[in-house]
Amino acid sequence: KQEVTQIPAALSVPEGENLVLNCSFTDSAIYNLQWFRQDPGKGLTSLLLIQSSQREQTSGRLNASLDKSSGRSTLYIAASQPGDSATYLCAVRPGGGGTASKLTFGTGTRLQVTL
Amino acid sequence: GAGVSQTPSNKVTEKGKYVELRCDPISGHTALYWYRQSLGQGPEFLIYFQGTGAADDSGLPNDRFFAVRPEGSVSTLKIQRTERGDSAVYLCASRSVRGLGEQFFGPGTRLTVL
């Protein structure tokens, strides 16, 4: 059974700092990995998706990397801003095709960027 | 175009009552998912539809939970004889069979069972 772990559970940084959020998964047979952002009381906003054959994806100040063999992904946020404050979730989709497409989520990292 | 929408945004009910939660996926997305998120946790998978049929319902916790998607678009999650432990945010997501396989989520329905 796939298990996804995110470290740290919570993080507080001053504005302008670069930061890294970590995600690890136990079964490396994945199809893709998605990073999401969730604001309090809201749904999930997709940030980046990395296919199993890719090593990284970038969008603006965000960069996500994937090391499938070691079961790890990182989300790098450059020059953090107070508006980045939210919970960040990673989720993996299993490989194998067919009906296997449900996402398994970590419990998230709650980020606070202070002025 | 419009994203995934869910109604109602909030639902308060009493223990033992029946509830229906609705999801409108992104137009043209044939894959639809229901997840449940408890406070402080990541979402947990409930059921996956490909078109009108449930391709994977392995996440439904028991037979009080049922979901339908009769025309391959809108889906309804139905919970019978609600229990206090059913209180959670119910999230719906949809995905196109084309493209990268990204799942897009709705804002969720917060269910509170008193």
C-alpha cells in the first residue's frame, strides 16, 4: 500500500527566504506526482505535475523535483512571499494503467511566510 | 472554461439523516473522483468514475456510501444514515483522458453531522 509522508508538518519563514518542502513515498511504481496548494477552508489548487519519466518541473518561483527510485520529491519556493502562506500537499498516482488512477496524498506542510 | 463546482458548499445534518452531495466536473472530463478530507489530514480516495461507470470504488468506507454518475457528467455522492464520523470535507476532482493526467479539484462540500 502506498504511503506518502511530508516533512516538515509546519514551517514558518520570513519573507524573501528560499525554502524546500519534502515529500517521500514508499512505492516507486508511480505514474506521476502532483503538488497542490490548499488555502484554509478551500479546495486544492494544482501547482505542478511531474510525470514519472521527468526529473523536474518549473512554474514561476516554484520548482518541483522527482527522484522516483528513492521515492522522493521536493518543492522549492524561491523568494517566498506572505501570499505563499498555505498548506502544500503532494500526491502520487500509481503506475500500472487500467483503473489505477486514484491519488494518494500526504498530510501536507503548513507554510507561514511572515513579514 | 469553468472549473469543478460542488454544491452545497456547506451541509449540516443530524445523525441518521440522508444527504446528497453534487459535483459538476470540467466540461469534457470523463474521469471523476470523490475524496474525503478530515481536519489536518490529506484527502483520502473514495471512488473513481470513468464515464458513467464506477471504475474503482475501493475507497468507500461502507455500504452507507454510494455514488452515481448516470450521464457521465454530474455525479452525486449519497450517504445514508449519517454518523458523526462522516463529518469531513468531501472533494470532487475531474481529469481529461487527454493531456498530462492532472486532476483538478472543486472547492469541496463541508459536511457536519450533529
